[in-house]
Amino acid sequence: MMKKRYRNGDIWDFEHEMAVAASRQVVLGLDGGTTSTVCICMPLIPYTDLLPDPIPVLARSIAGCSNHNSVGETAARETLEQVMADALSKSGSNRFAVRAVCLAVSGVNHPTDQQRILSWLREIFPSHVRLYVQNDAVAALASGTMGKLHGCVLIAGTGTIAYGFTEDGREARAAGAGPILGDWGSGYGVAAQALTAVVRAHDGRGPLTMLTCGILRSLELSSPDELIGWTYADPSWARIAALVPVVVSCAEAGDQVANKILLDAVQELASSVKAVVQRLGLSGEDGKNSFPLVMVGGVLEANKRWDIGKEVINSIVNDFPGALPIRPRVEPAIGAALLAWNFLTRKSP
Amino acid sequence: MMKKRYRNGDIWDFEHEMAVAASRQVVLGLDGGTTSTVCICMPLIPYTDLLPDPIPVLARSIAGCSNHNSVGETAARETLEQVMADALSKSGSNRFAVRAVCLAVSGVNHPTDQQRILSWLREIFPSHVRLYVQNDAVAALASGTMGKLHGCVLIAGTGTIAYGFTEDGREARAAGAGPILGDWGSGYGVAAQALTAVVRAHDGRGPLTMLTCGILRSLELSSPDELIGWTYADPSWARIAALVPVVVSCAEAGDQVANKILLDAVQELASSVKAVVQRLGLSGEDGKNSFPLVMVGGVLEANKRWDIGKEVINSIVNDFPGALPIRPRVEPAIGAALLAWNFLTRKSP
């Protein structure tokens, strides 16, 4: 264990160079996504039912992509290790002060992903450190429930996923498989449907739509033919998902094609949550038990007349009246730190 | 003109090194796709209503991808120039013997694409050579009509496009915009829908389907969770499209989900053709005029009980009884050469 200390010496050099507040114990929470990775170092506060507000944070560090599917295993690990070292260094701490780490990272889709990352983490930290590896959606859930793994989170940004936990530790997810595998309710999905509608109208395969004007103007193109070159030029999902506000504007202006795309997205997003709630029985036998429903991501936060998030909530509450919608006030990395803290203090009170 | 002769000297060196049958005039036909590029060198035969069978071919050369959207402008040009030089060299000919070139290449979606390639071609060939640049779908049409630009071609392989011409030279297309822009009837589209159905069944968002077993077995995976890693590992469209036979098998075995995916694909493919036929008025005022309907590509050629091509034809003939289905007996590059020959001999009889 701690082999990495010698292999990647420079990352952890600060541990020899600084006076460390050795008595103060800390937990680390990481939120690793495709765009960026955030690490929070939090002091280990005693277990209590009422958390301090605001949550105490010793340090926050930030780095790039840590999804192993996007950048490969080696680069992902380097990023994760660096961002943890930065957070510890900034907080005047070191690895011996760490009591628990919760690493919530996108691309954890299978128990083998979890095992691989756990055994690598084990090489970095001393053996007494508790280690938890989760999908990044779990940190988003915890950011709404203040560290408690109970309820369902729906994320809809560039991508989308629904992830839920029962109080006795069972878990389930829906969607989150990427655009090829049918995440139609995501920002990418909505925008791709809108682009498709423009091409169809141009071909004579579909109705005319205000999306044509709206999207061409927003991309500074003069004809739908040019969309082909535009999509080929850079296939990044976030670039396509950035068109969602155009779709919302067209729907608000009364365009039926845009309106249908948003209604379909609402159905898709709600159905992901419903599948998770049903599989876990979160709403109890009579379907009326209450459970947290954490809502995260740009697609759900559009505070417009056509409010996708509100419509999704309406659809879910219609089937499960006990769903308690929550918009988190802290970032997912703090959710991950609270998870680490919660695991630790509950298991060793 | 012919600046390229000096810039890319090595490509055309053979012209100085060989005895050339200078009196024999030739035409070149190129079919440039995302997978490969084929060039045919054909002797210039006198104009006749009855073409020789088989079509005389002096040489055939083959190279890699020449879609500028995929490999960039420079690499695409290098490939096209090399494959033309190879065909001329193999046929014991040179650029002065060329009377016409028809370059039919994927990625020609806009008049500016055409102009760019034309002015580059103009640098390679002497000024008397007639040059034609088309989308590769046009070569496929000509391979069914023996060089005549009339009717509609439907291509459905990894991608899909419908392309049509009237006898007086008007043209129209539908689809062919890539998977992001909604080519749902393509091999990629069919397979992506099937993968989505597997994930939905696994999530509890959709009905159980035989596609789960069929696709996991075919990819040697043990759980639908692993599909996420599989799609990320290599996003090539052809790799996904290769799953079409699994979808056909499941539909033949009675799976309703697979059956619906194929029925939807049939609708999509037929609607592309119908949009083109309607915009061009190919079926005349009473809707009964006859026109060639050229059918090309792996998705349409599956000679199974569930025959996608046959169903597409049925749907089209239902609306346009004058559609005359043709399965080409020669490859698209020969279609391109016949086009060059046809343009030339008709315009200067």
C-alpha cells in the first residue's frame, strides 16, 4: 500500500515539505465528470442530525475530465490523484489525516469499474482510510439529501441519468448510457431531435418549424445543408446540447415541433425516474410513501415559461404523490464529502 | 493548370516513364466513400442506346476513405489523386488521354463543396478534360440506370440517403445527414434503436426483448451494463451497424420490439424516397409515370424472410405505382464512369 507515494513522487511531495495539522481529521469528496473534476476536503465533524449551515469546507480543488471512458484509465487516475493531493495540500493536511474518501466519478457503470478504481485507490491511501467509489450521480443525490443515500436523483444536463437508493442500501439506475444508447431526454437528445426536425423539414419529410430559423441563426449558418458539415466538424455532445435554449424559445413562441420535442423529453426523463422508483419500491406498497427526488442539471433548471423541470416533477408526482422535489444548494463534490462522512460516522458512531 | 504535376510529382511520375497508348481516349469514374474509394478507367466508346455487356473496363484501382468530413481536406485530395493516377497507370494511359472525369464522393452536401473540389480537380487535369463532381449517391443511381441521371436511388448501408434527378436535370435529396441529424433508417439507426431497446428493457423503461440475448451473445458481453463501455470503446458507425442481422433474426423469431424497429426503418426509408419523388414530381401529374428506383446497400439486400428492401419497395409502389425497382449489377464507380461518358457523348455527339 501507498506504492504510489514513490511512483508519483511529485504529486505527494508536499507531504514532506509542510507542517501538517496532524490531529485534525478530514474526509475527501470527489465529483468526477466528463467536463471537470472537483475535490472537497471537509473536517470530520461529529455525527449529528442537524448539519452546520454552511457545510464547513477546508479546501476545494478542481481539475479536468476524469471519465476513464473519455480520456483513458491512466489520464483519469492521474487527474483524480492530483486533485486529491491539491485539496489536501491546500487544507494543510496529508493522507494520514484522511479518514474516508468518497470518489463519485462518471463512467462507473459496472461492479468491475468500481473494483478497479477501489484497488487503485487502496495503493494511494493508508489502510485505515475508508474508501467508497460511486457513479457521479450518487454525489448529486447526496448533495440534495445532505449525505443520506435515500431517494432518487434525476440529472439532465448534456447527458441524463436517474439513480436511486433505498434506506436499506438497494440501488437502481436508468438511462445514463450515452446518446447511442437512447438517452433521449438529455440536453444532447433534445438538441439532436431539433436538428433532425430541421433536416426533415428541409427534405420534405417533416413539417416546417421555427427551429430552422432559430437554429441556423444561432449557429450563423445560411442553409440546413450546412448542418451536416457543422455536426461533423466537432462531435462533442456539449456543443450540440448547447442548442436546448433555442428549442425552449421556439416552443414558447408556439412552435408545435419544438413543443413536441420538449414534451417527449419530459416523458423520457419522468420515465427514467419512475423506472427507478418502481424497481426499488421507493413509494411503498400503497404508492404514497415520501422519498427525496433530487433534480440536477441545466435542462431541469431552465427558469422559463416552458419549464422542463416543473413538467417532469408534475408527471412524477402524478404517479408518486410522495415524491419530494429538492434542488440542491451545494455542489455534488460536497455531496460526495457528506457521503464519506455519513458512511464513516454511521458505521463507527 | 496541372500545377499538381509538379507539386505531387511522385504521383504522376509514371507518365514520363511509360509508353502511352496516346490515341486511346478514356473516361474516369470515381466512387469515394467513407470506407473506401474506387476508380474505374473506361475506354471512350461511341454513343449508343445499347451499352456493351459487360461494360468494358481498362483498369480498376482502390484506396481508403476520401470523405473530407472524416479525414480532412488534404488527406481526401491525396487519396483521390492517387487512386486516379493508379487507374491511369494500370491502364497504360495518362492525363492527356482523359476526356472526362466524374468524381462522386461522399461529403458533397453543398454547392460550395462541389466548387472547392472542381477547382482543385482543374489543377490536375488539362483544360480540355470535362469534370463533374457529385455526391456518391449519384454514382449509385447511375450504376442502376447505366449512366442516365433519371429516377431515384435509395442507399441504406451504414448510413442512408435518397437522391433523385428529373430528365431535365433538376435534383433533390433526403436524409444522408448522418446519425446525429436523424438518419433512422440506416444500418446504424436500426442497430442504435436495438441497443437502446436492450438498455430500456434492462432499466425497466421498456418491454423485455430477445434483442438482449441476441446482441449480448453477438458481442460476447455478459450484461447490458457492459454495452456502455462497448459503445465508448470505438464509436465507429460501421461497428454499430454490423448488428443489423441480429435485429433481423430476432424479428424473424417473432420478437415484437425488433419487428417494430424494422417496421419503423421501412417507414423512414420509404419516406425519404417519397419526399424526393414528390419534390421532383417524378411520378407525373397523375402519380402513375414510371421512373427508375435504384436500391443499394446492405440493409436493402438482406435476402431473408424479413426483407427490408422488399417492404420498402412495397410501401413506395403503394404510393407511386410507376416506381421501377432496380438492383444494380455493376458497382457505383462504373456508374460514375458511365455518367462521365454519358455527359460527354450527349453533350458533344
